[in-house]
Amino acid sequence: MIISVTPVFGLAPVHQNRAHRSYHHYAVSKLDQISDLNTASDPTSSRTHQQQQQRRCECFDLYKELVPYEKAWSWQKSIVKQRHALIERGEDSTDTLIILQHHPVYTMGTASSEEYLNFNRDNAPYDIYQTERGGEVTFHGPGQLVMYPIINLRYHKMDLHWYLRALEEVVIRVLSSTFSIKGSRVEGLTGTWVGNQKLAAIGIRVSRWITYHGLALNVTTDLTPFQHIVPCGIRDRQVGSVKSLLEESVSSRGISTLHSNSCQLMDVTHASLLKEFSEVFQLTLQHKPISNLDLLKE
């Protein structure tokens, strides 16, 4: 399980050479070529047009920064607490998205088992945090884009499985529209996959229909730290990254020009994630000063 539920009751410009500008033009143009899913399987089809137009989302964009895990975790809990207070006053009008990278860290869910750690916990390679999200152990680190949506499912769909599928859909669309990589779901498992490789892990907590924690997409991540754990408790599958997949493929569209530029790969993936997130959840992103986060109190 990757769900944990609380009961309801109670951009700076990037300077590029000609090859990179050519690729960037290709990647951006691809972002506008997304075909809609069949209505029956589209995670956005359950909302009314009025809801889609009204909902705004404050976006705290730290994607170029390495944020300590404990700090980002504290931000999320503070925002959830504030949102509950706003709901009680009938003033909950916006959702929130935090996007960032983390310093190397392992995180575990509420009921995670230490059998999936290939080391003694007292002598761990990196810090370990036991959190209130669902799911087993995973790794966060540089080159991995982490999205923490804090949204009120009352304005979307009060269905946790729908929410998980919607998060998966965001990554599936990013891979397809930006890199022509076919991502997919695996029956009985959560996350976004390419073949036998898991590129995006998802672990959430829902408190009175307010979500937090979220998804982590490996872009240029060093995958070595995953070898010290059984990622997400799944022994018979691998972990992959966008960069590793691109390096394995031979492209005729100029994508290979990006292989040597991890920074640009992060930039393009970040832009695509924000676009697809806003489309899947039908939210208008409003970028907010990062300094606002430091004013939060749990």
C-alpha cells in the first residue's frame, strides 16, 4: 500500500548553444501535442467546467534547489493544518504545489518494514525518516524532481484511487509529450513504469480529504543509492531514470543532444511536469515567493 489516510471525522532563463536551442524548441513544441484520453479513463473527466475554471493552485517552485527533507515535510504539515482551518471557515479557495529536489535521504512509510533495508539502520548511508505516508522505503536525492500536491479532493474527486491514477497520468504525459517515451501503469502496483523500470514513485497521505506527500520522478538521479534498499518493497523490478532511458535509445529527433546536459534535462522535465499537472488536475498555477514558506508554523 502507498496510501495513508486520516479519518474524515475528526525560471531563470537558460543560456543554450544552437544544438540545445534546437532541442528546447522541439521539446516545447511537443508539449502542445498531447492527445486527450478517452473520457472513461481520463482522470479529469469527473469535474464540472465550473470547478475547473475556479480552482487556483499556489506553486512554490524550488526545483533547482536541494531542500532538506525535514524542512519540506514541515512545510507540508503546516500547510495542511492551515487548510483545515480555512475549510472550517469556508475560506478554502486554493490548492498548493511544492516542487523541489532533496539532499540524499531515505524515507519510509507508516508501516514500512526494515526487511527492505540492505543495511543496519544504525549505520545507514544516509539519513532515514519514518513518515506518515503510505508505502515502503524509497530514496530521494539530486536529479530527482519531487512534487508535493496539497489539494482538497472535495473540489476534484473524493476517491483516493482516482487521485493516485491522476498522479501517474501526470508522469505518463510528461514522458510521452516531451521525450516520446511510453510510460505505463502496472496492475496491482503504484507509480509510473517504462517496461520493467520504475521511473516515478508515489506515496501519499490524506487528511480529511487534504492530500500531501506525493510523487518523485527520477530524471538525472544517480541510481546507486537504490541498490542499498528494496525500492518500494518490490524485489523483482528495477528503478530507472529519464536520463538512463534516453542514453539507451537512439533518437533521430535530436534528443541525444541533451544527454550531456543534465541541467537542461531537468529544466525541460520541470516545465513539462508543471504543464501536465495543471492540465490533469485542471488547476491554474500561481507562483508564490519561496519566502512565504519560511513563515509557516506547524
